[in-house]
Amino acid sequence: MLKIFAGFALAIVAILALKALNKNSDRRNIRARLEQICEGNVACNKALNSYLDPCFDQVYRRSGRVRSTGLNIGAIILCINSQAGESIIVVDQREW
């Protein structure tokens, strides 16, 4: 019985570690993409550094476990602009 419990506990820990690894990888990819968009724009970089993490977490939570189309970078940009109080990051929606 104890071996079965230990097996389940190990599986749960592995799943949680994989989920955290995926989230961090997604966060790095989004940051890299937005840093390219903000290149040379001080206000854009400041907003990115201030608001990316809370906006990423908000959008990531809403997207749930199943993300067939990937994380919605447009929603993150809208959140950052909303938090900043102005449209600092402006991109063509076709680029999302």
C-alpha cells in the first residue's frame, strides 16, 4: 500500500514539475517576443518589466490546462496596456 501511495505521490510531483517548467518556458518565449517588439522604446520596456509577470499569470490561469492554439499573446498585450493606462505596446493583430 505504501509503495502505491509513493508511486502516486511521485507521479503528482513529476506532473507539477513539468507544468512549472512549461509555464516558465512560455513566459521566457513571450518575454523574448515582446522585447523584440519593444526594442529601443523606453516606455514599452518599462511597461513590459512592470506588468508582464502579473498579466502573464492572469492570462495563463484563464487559458486553463488545454491550450490547443497556444498562449494568447494578444491578451497579454491588452493586459499590459490596460495596466499601463495607455496603448504602449502596439502591434498588428495578425502578428499575434
